[in-house]
Amino acid sequence: MTSATYTGEFDPFSPEAMDDPYPAYAELLRHEEPLYLEQRDMWLVIRYDHVRAAAKDHPGLSSAEGIAYHRSALPVLFGIDQPDHTRLRGLIRHAFSPRGVQVWRTFIERACGELLDEALATGDVDIVQQTMIPLPVRVITTIVGVPGDDLTTLKLTAGVLESFIPNARVGPRAELEPDDPAESALRLKAAKQTLSAVAGLTGFLRGVLEQRRAQAPRGDLVSKLFAVEQDRVSEDEILWLCLTLLVGGQETMTHFLGSMVDALLHHPDQFRMVRERPELIPATIEETARFYPAVQNVFRTATTDVLVGNTRIPKDARVELSFAAANRDPRRFPDPNQYRIDRITDGHLGFGAGIHTCVGAHLARLQAATFLRLLIERTDDIELIGELVKVQSPAFRGLDHLPLRLTPRSGTGAPAGADSRTGTS
Ligand code: HEM
């Protein structure tokens, strides 16, 4: 048994780490055991085999205090332990299974096609703002069954996810005591932000559900959840499931699409390869999820003294499982820092592992594959024409801005559109 207090420089909440944590991970991965970061009073699990095992140890490592560094308890699916988790996830499992999401294929093609045509008509675009933000909003609101324009929902959901993860400590412990007034003020502000973002969205959803109760059923998730017997799910649980899906299915998707185009632009040989061999699109998505997981890490709380590797992590400790580091562990992936779309990516942790594995992973794959295929089909060239801006977050990897010049596919006349509406791939 060992215990390792980390004495190095790495701070997961520093601007450097948020900008690019990968050089630090390469160093940290030399450690054999999880590390205790005293200045943040948290444990860091980074080795692939440890992260995977820890993600599967849901009895020992609970999600009930939220999956961000800052402890918070909300009845979102990713913040609930068994047995409620199993019951609630069971209610949406089929809708998001590989077969379940196929129902939405034609719709997703149409949404992707329309948004890409708008971007192509613009020529020079910030594709994150113009295409990658609206696409998942349109998709998840339609699947869940939330009416209204994209913007209203976007405004309500934006900030909810981010507000879960405030880095409450303004400085490392060494510089700031936990009862420092500046930190207390920041914690209070963070808590208020979460409450107001969540209150806005729950208020909106309550109105939507009330209206839907009075209407005839449709093919969306709200109708499916209304059809479940009332002793298996309460009205509040339906509301929180809808909220979880609206929140979980948007920013993550935007971040993933941004990182995929970023990775391809910075690895032109790989971009050429997938252009020439579109059958590699699914592999490109898996390699992107390995290389740049949109959800870089999640937190858990130890419910008892738990063993990770040979290290005993004490009861009540906060534990970070770093999917980003684990996916670059050379013990598991040879030459892990190379982006290669033809590598074997089996078992990557880009969508998590264990009972909380992303329920939307198949929907995410379908959206990303459709987006990339249409982007390839409709352009001859894609060029970065300005500064790419990364999301500054300790939990997410993605882009806020990606200015591109899109050269439409030559010889096609008007932007292609008909094929995206046929439902074929
Ligand atoms: C590429 C985009 C996405 C990425 C990278 C991603 C990543 C993840 C990860 C890593 C988790 C595990 C969290 C944990 O272990 O605590 C997760 C959970 C979850 N994701 Fe995704 N996600 C994506 C897209 C989506 C979409 C489109 C939806 C909408 C259906 C969605 C809904 C959820 C939900 C509801 C959970 C909680 C599952 C549970 O606790 O059982 N995600 N996601």
C-alpha cells in the first residue's frame, strides 16, 4: 500500500492546464499511483487502468455530490447513484440505443445540411458559433420534445453545465485559506449562479410539461416518458431527465465537433485520408474522442476507504478521474500523443465508463459522423483564417471560436442539399 502526496507544479485549475493540460499529463503519467493534490484537497487518478476501474466502482466512488470539483447535489442523471440511477436510466436507454437514434437520422442530416449550407453561403465563418452551437440544440430539443426556437432554449441551458463546475477556490490552498472571505464570496456567487441557471430551466420545462400533458402524444421523449406508469417515474423525475438531456447533449457536442475539426486541420495528412476514404469517418470520431475528450474529467466522492491501484483513498475524499490523461496513457495506447485515425481506439474513455457512461454516445456519434460526412462532401477545402479560441474550462476541451474559409465543392452548382434529405448515408 502506498500514499502519494504530489509535490510538483501541476494545478488542474491553472490557466496553463486549462489551455493545454497534455504536456503535464505526459509527465504525470510516469507516476504509477494516484496522486493527492494537497493544495486542492483532491485525488487525481490518471492511469488508464485506474481510471477505468474507478469509473466502474460506482459503489465506492459516488456521483451524488456532482461530477465537478465543487460539491453540489442535483437530481441530474449524472449526479444520482444506484438504485435510482438504474431505474431512471432504464427509462431512456432504448431511445438512445444505436437503433433508437436511427429514427432521427434523416432529421439530423437535414439539420446538418441546412446549417452547413448557411455556412457555405457565408464563405468565411466562425463555424463554432454559426454551425456547431445551433446543431446540437436543434437536435436534442427535437428529440426530447421541447418546443420553441433554438435561441430561447440555448439561453436557458447555456451556463447550467458551466455553472456546475466553478473553480470555487480563487487560488491554491497554499495562498488562500478555505475560510478566506474572497473564497467564501466566490463560492456563494457560484452557488447562486447554478441556482438561477437551474431555476430558469426548470421553470421553463415545468411550463412545457404542463402544456404537453394536455396535448396528444408525439414521437418524442416527453411522450415516451408520459407513457411510463406513474409508480415508475414521478413528474419531477421526468422534468430532471429532460433537463439532464438538454444540458448534457449540447455543449459537449459543440465542444466535440470543434475539437474534431481542430484535430483534422492540425493533422492535414489525416484530414486527407478521411476525405479520400470516408469509410474512416467512424474511426475518426473514435480517435477524436480518445485524443480530445470533450469531457476531460469527472469527479467522484469516496463513500468509504477505496483502493485505486495500490493506493488507499480515504472516505469522503474528492477524486478526479481524468479521461483526458487516461486516453494518452502509453501503457494502453502506443504513441498516445499522435492523432491517427487508423489506430485501434477500443476502450477509450472519451464517453466515460461504468454505469454513468454517456447515454448520448450513439447520438453524439451519429451527429458527428453526419456533420463530418457532409462537410467533406460539400467542400473542396477548409482553411483556418484567424485565431482559434479554446474553451477555458478545467472540465471541457472544445472551442469557442474557429474562423474558417470554406471552399464549396466545385462542379456541384448550388450547394448540395437534396442528398441530405434522403436519409441515406
Ligand atoms: C461528443 C459529445 C459527448 C461527450 C464527449 C459526452 C461525454 C460524456 C461523459 C464522459 C459522460 C460520463 C459522466 C460521468 O461519468 O460522470 C456522459 C454522461 C452523460 N451524457 Fe454525454 N457526452 C456527449 C454527448 C451527449 C449527448 C448528445 C447527450 C444527449 C442525449 C448526452 C447525455 C449524457 C447523459 C444524460 C449522461 C449521464 C449518464 C448517466 O449518468 O447515466 N451526452 N457524457
